[in-house]
Amino acid sequence: MQWGEYQTCRGEVERVDPQGVTVRFRATGGLSEQCAGCRACGAGRPEGRMRVPLSAGVAVSPGQTVAVRRFVADPMAAAVIVFGLPVALMLAGLLAAVALHPGSAGSPAVFLWALAGLALGVLLARLADAAVHHGAALPRIVPDDSALPPAQ
């Protein structure tokens, strides 16, 4: 299962400060084919801007054209992680309670097992989300080069 993809758009540095860089995206041109329909970065809107953290070793100045690469999560994969995993583990908790305590279908123990499965599922979903992104969700300025490798 693919968790998402990297998309790259070109824009112009509007402002540089210690907290990061403000990049303005052009309404026409500068959009890669893969992100022309997405517009999550604000490109194509009159005020298409994005704040990008300044990475060590990257020197930019106002007016410079830069390429911004960011991770865009697949909504279906996110839904499976956020909703599917906790619900599946809640059902597993229910099944474990019924298997371990036969004849106690309406007891509080069954509810507690289901709640424990749900809590474990939420915890694992958060850990999976952190492992998938691991800083990749933050946009990054990459060299603006016509030979820029395609986003993967």
C-alpha cells in the first residue's frame, strides 16, 4: 500500500526570516503536471503562499525561484490507519473477551476488552502515522533545476 507521494511545485521566495521562508506560488506555470489539479499548496489562488521551514545549508533570498517538495498523504491509506486499525483491534478485543470469558456477552469485562483493543488501535495508528511521515510531511526547499528528478 502506498501511503502518499511527494509533489514538487516551483514558487518565488517572498520573505526569509529565522522561522522559515514564505514562498508564493504562481497561478500559471511552475506547477508540475502531478500537482496541477491538487493545489493543496495554494498555487492557482491569488494568495497562494506556503511557509516552509528553512533547512540547514539552504541559502535563499527574496525573489529567488525555488522548488518546494512536500509529502501528500493518500486519503484512503490515512482512513485505513486512523479508522480501520482501531476498529479492527476493538473487534479483536471483543472476540478475545468472548473466547476468554464464555457466557459473559453482556458483562463489563467484554466492554473493557473492547475498550482496551480500541485504545491499542488508536495508539498503533498514531505510531504508524509518525513512522510513515517521520518528518516527511514538512515541506522542504529543494534545488530548482530543470533536471530535477521526478517526485517519488
